[in-house]
Amino acid sequence: MKILITGGAGFIGSAVVRLAIARGHHVVNLDALTYAANLENVAQAAQSDRYAFEQADIRDRAALDRILADHRPDAIMHLAAESHVDRSIDGPAAFVETNVIGTFNMLEAARAYWTAQGKPDGFRFHHISTDEVFGSLGETGQFTETTPYDPRSPYSASKAGSDHLVRAWAETYGLPVVLTNCSNNYGPYHFPEKLVPVVILKALSGQPIPVYGDGGNIRDWLYVEDHADALLLVLEKGQLNRSYNIGGENEATNIDLVRTICAHMDDLHPAGAPHADLITFVTDRPGHDRRYAIDPTRIRTELGWRPSVTVEEGLRRTVEWYLANRDWWQPLLDRDGVGKRLGTA
């Protein structure tokens, strides 16, 4: 299968690129190479003659039409998005432009291409989204595929808008789509503005480790390589016009997650004192959702998928990777906004 993957130089997208190439697929990686993208993420995959790269912005419809006509993919996996909640608070316009208008352009380009190809039965448009569109849970309950949307941040609102567009294009135009909504990802190649790499790199440098609010916010943690595996499975075997929630089955409070990372750092890179001594509670993010939790029943029962990596195992692998790959993350610390507190407006 030839797959056009948007955002394939980003964190989750690059994991999909690497796995798709490893499994024998042909991949066209379409990425605008904005601040969080890094072609080093796919350096090994790029050595394959089944890999092609196109630098383009999903807001550029003409570029999308050209790329689809040139490469003629069998499927599209749409991961390109602005995704950092803190940045969405400071600058929401970029999130609307990329996540909403960009997805609109992708849908229209895909519809034109699919129609020109004679509407082949095997074509798929796989839209990858987030559990944040469902809002915030109380102490109990989980998000299912039928949970009403209740986004609370500019980021999640923009992703909710994109989800609605995808469903509308399926219903109105018959575009063959599948959707997925995932929980929080972590793992190798994670851009160093998100919680897990921030904790690792702050601990490594002996700097204060910031924890928002009281640290009691709960997330369901999904190892990125497990996520990539689930995404390819949904693309290949998911039911048309259906959505699948993808979770790690690993709920943890932020403070427990941070302490676990610190414990791995104590073991793998001991310092003069426990790394947990660096934990510093800071002012909470505006509108910080208290709890997310995924009910993965649908993907488990219909497609037979479950995550293979526990949060304990995945965090240790991730710490080991960052300790071994300074050459990857060190240059990224100089990129715009990295290391600064964002989203306090």
C-alpha cells in the first residue's frame, strides 16, 4: 500500500512513517517542517526506496493537489496539526488555520483526487485526533466513541472542528473515512516542550521540574509505537465511517508520572540527591482539564488490538532513549518557545 502521511516529521507521524516502512508499505511524507518537526525522526526510514518526502503546508491546496496527482496514494493518514495546548492559549489563530482550515483543504484535495481516480473502493482517509475533544472527566467514567464533544482549550476546539469536518465529508460526499481519537502519547523523538521530555531534560540538567497546579491531573498514557501500530491496523481493517478510541490503559496523575520518571533517572543517571527533589509546583494552566480516560472496548473487540507497553516499561525505555540521544534533542532546545513557560494568558 502507498500511504500519504501528513505530519510525518512530527512525533506521532514519524512513528507511523517508521513502522509503515518497516512493514513494507510505500510512504509519502508530507510535512511543512514547522518548529516541532524534525527529519532526523525518519532518517533511517528515508534510506528506503519506498520513502518519499514532500515539504508542503496543508493550508496550500494547490500543493496538495500536485502531491496527490504525482504520487497517487492508496490511502491518506492525516496527522499534521498544531498540538501544544499551551501554545494554543497564547496563539489560537495558528491552531484554527492549521487544524481546521488545513483539514478542510486535505478533505477537498482528497475528495477531488478520489473522484478523479474513479472513487476506488479501497481508498481511505484516516483522520487522527485526540481524546481532548471530549472535555474533562470526573473521578469516574471513560470516554467512548459516543461521548459528546466538549472541548475546553483552543487546541481541542480546533481538533473537534476538524473531526466534525471529516464526518461531514463522509456523510455528504461519501468520502471513505476512518477516525481515531487517542490518549496522551509519549516515547522516543518527543519534542522537548511536552511533559515527559521536559521532566527528563530538567532532571538531567539539575533544573527545577515544573508541575502544573497540584499535579493531580490524570491522563491515560499511550506509548507512541503502540499508537502507530493501532493506527495502521485501523487504516487497514477499521470499518468505514467509524471512529476508534485508542488508549494506553495506563491512567496516572501527572505527579505520579513525574515521580516515576525521577525514579528511573535515579537508577539510570544518579545525581547527588534524588531527582524528585527538583519537583516544583507552578501556577496551573488556564482551563486545565482534570482527567482523561479512554474506553478502548471498540478497538479491542472489533480489531483485537491492545497496547503492549505498560507505562512503567515505556517510561524507562523513554528515559534510556533521551540519555542515549543528546545529539537529537540538544539542538531542539534552541527552537522558539522551548524551555519557556507558555500558556499563562
